[in-house]
Amino acid sequence: MVSRVIPVDTFDLVIFGGTGDLARRKILPALFRRFVAGQMGPGSRVIGAARADLDAEGYRQFTREAIEEFGNGKAYDPKELDAFLEALDFVTIDALGEDGWADLAKLLDVGKITAFYFSVAPRLFGELAERLHRFGMATPDSRIVIEKPFGRDLASARALNESLAQHFDESQLYRIDHYLGKETVQNLMAVRFGNMLFEPLWNAQYVDHIQITVAETVGVGGRGDYYDRSGAMRDMMQNHLMQLLCLIAMEPPAKFDPDAVRDEKLKVIRALDPVEPGDIVRGQYSETEELPGYRAHVGHPDSRTESFVAMKLKISNWRWAGTPFYLRTGKRLRARTSEIAVVFKETPHSIFGPEAGRHRNILTIRLQPNEGMDLGVTIKEPGPGGMRLVDVPLDMTFADALGPDAEDIPDAYERLIMDVIRGNQTLFMRGDEVEAAWAWTDPIIEDWEARRDEPQPYDTGSSGPDDSLALMFRDGRRWREIRA
């Protein structure tokens, strides 16, 4: 199988925060891989913009080192890297002042697609948008890429949207969530809407419940100050897991069109019931002999910020009435894994008798690691001795199913950046979608802050607090094991 590479038009991509950690780890290596794949048309340029005192050659050296360190260990032709570096330039710029803006404006080509990547703190978004407009760089062909967080509550999200809307139309704004760029997430839509096998069963009549898990083995690392002001609810649940929930629960859009898809996602968020306090579990990882606990990590001995959250959600619409959704995410857990499990109901009657046991089908979509999916089916165990039933997976691991071509699957940032250049907003969040998510999230956070709710401690390498297990047990269900 040979993957089809779709070329894009010639463009300029300006990376504000071009010397930052995200640019170094993700954006620049992603652009290089797309250059090697032939998707940067002749004359396309990548322009770094930051306060650093660099010239174009200094930025090329910075980029070379970034690609050597974060290029996923893939071999490349040094000549291709040299050619890519020739497409780079750099402007020293003051995001809050006037220095460098006129120089940047002179670099850009009128009439060429121009994307501005805001890889900076959200407080600078409005300032950057205003200066792009004032210095004549905001044109109908401009595109703005915005990294999360998109506010920290509904009020700040609205203020952020309003500040951007003063200078750019919604059709020019690309709110990026890298989870939506993962191959398996897009395959989720293909499985649902491209196969007659699943869609007739994708409802409360046949689905017992759905689990969404995003688990990490690392702690907060060097993000302690940011994380302690956000927590797992704001950092992960309100955006990444919310987006996965929308894709798994939404109605079929009329067509695979950006606004049609996002309209259906918005309907899911608006159909979410308020969450009862007893349906939420919050936790903090404890210290070990080798590793500090959460509070020591962030330097706040009395912190009530959660590093783990699990909850039971209900969607009040015809498709999902009565079917619970269980979501959990946390740090310092047993394994790094992200998966969605669609657990179907048991057969209404077993013809094989009670000794055959209880069996059900589970469709598992693995986002990381080992991207792929499998469907658990019940078969007869081989051998004599009667009808003994066992569950086995019909496995489609991308690395196995696609062979060598699996290594060429673009990562999330590669795909999303190229979608920006093409003007395809399908995998990006719309402003009303962001605000609806915060409108649902805010009351949850306000409630536990009003109650001065203390997160429960949990052991590093565990599956989270004991009460998160009870969240499922009381419903006669259990979480799937967290494993790599």
C-alpha cells in the first residue's frame, strides 16, 4: 500500500514562539517530515518569530538541532534537511511592543497563503492579532492557529474569542487539539460512518456503556506552576476527552464538512446532563521513596488541585438515553495509554447454558501507544469437551495491518498543520464549541471549590483512587485494565 500525498499550495507559516518548546519538539520536526513528503510547495517558507536575538542562520541551526533530537529517530537524507533549512527565516519581535513587526510584514508575500501559529501564552493572543491587523498582515488569506488552553473558564474563553473576532473571521481561526489529528481518532469516524456493520448498533439499545481513558505515567514535570492552576479537569477533561466523547457520541453529519461535523459535536456537549458530585472522583498522586508526590512537585503543600479525575456522564438524547459514559484521566498511573472502549450489551438469551459464562462484544479504539483497534468476539474454545466459549480479539493494529506503510503515517501535528494550509477546519474546534464545553465544565469546578473538596491520594503506578473503582462497581461494571 502506498499512501497518497496531497500537495498544498505555496505558503508562509509564521511561528510566534518559534524558539519555544512546542516549536522545537513538535512543529518544526512535523514541518520537516511534510517537506520530505513533498507537501511544501516551491517557495514555501517557515518564519520563526520570538524575542530571541537570532538571525536566519542561527534559527536554521536551532531547527537542525531540534530535528536531530526530536525527529522520532527516523533516518533522513542530510541534503533534504539542508534544503528544508533554506526555507527558514527568523524575525526578532516584541509581542507586546512595536519592535520587529515592520520587518515581519516586509518578509511576507502579498497574495500567498499565510498562516500565523500562536505558540505562545494565551494572554498574548489578542495582542498578536491586533498587531497583525495594524501592520497590514491580516488579509482574507490569513489563518490563525491557536494552541490550548482556550481560556480557563467560560468568561475567559468568551473574552478570548471576542478579542480574536475583532480582527479575524471565525473561518480563519484554527483552535488546535492534537488528539483530533491522531490517525485512530479519524478512523473512529470511518468505522462509524463508513461501515454498515456498526452504525445500526451505535445506540442505547445495543451499547451497555462507553469508557474513555487517557492515562500517563509521568508527573507534572516542569509544568508544575501551570498545572496547579489548571488541574486534570481543565488540562485534559474539558478539551481532549470532551472531543473524544463528541466523536464517539455524535449523530452522523450530513456530509464530511467542517461545519456539519462541528454542528453535531456541539449538539453532544449541549445534551450533556449536569454531573452529580457523587459521580466525580478527584485524586492526587502520592510520593514514593524515589519520587516526590504531587504537592511537593508543584511546591504547594496544601494544594487541592487534582492530577486525576474520573466521572460518569449522561447524554440526554434519543440515541444515548440510559447509556452511561465513564471518563478518566490522570498522571503517574500504571501505564501510558489512551483508548475508547465501546462495550456492547450481553446477548438477551444464551442458548449454551450458564456454564458457558457471560460474554459481550467490546470495540476498543487505541489512540496510543500501538494505534489501532480491535473487536472482541465470542467463539468456541478449540478442542473436545463441549461448548466452551472464549472471547478473542479481531485485531487491527496499524503497524501489522499496514506493514511498512504504517511508519509513514503522519503524526497529529503534521496532519493538522497541513489542514490549516488547505483551509480545512474539520479537525479544529469552533468558538461556540469551546464556550459550550466551558459552560458545562464551570459548574463542576465551582461546586468542588465551594465545598473545598480534597482530592484523594493514590499510589504511583496504580489505576487511580479507590473511589474511582467504586464509581464503576456500584453500577455492576468495572474499568478496563490500564496497560500499555
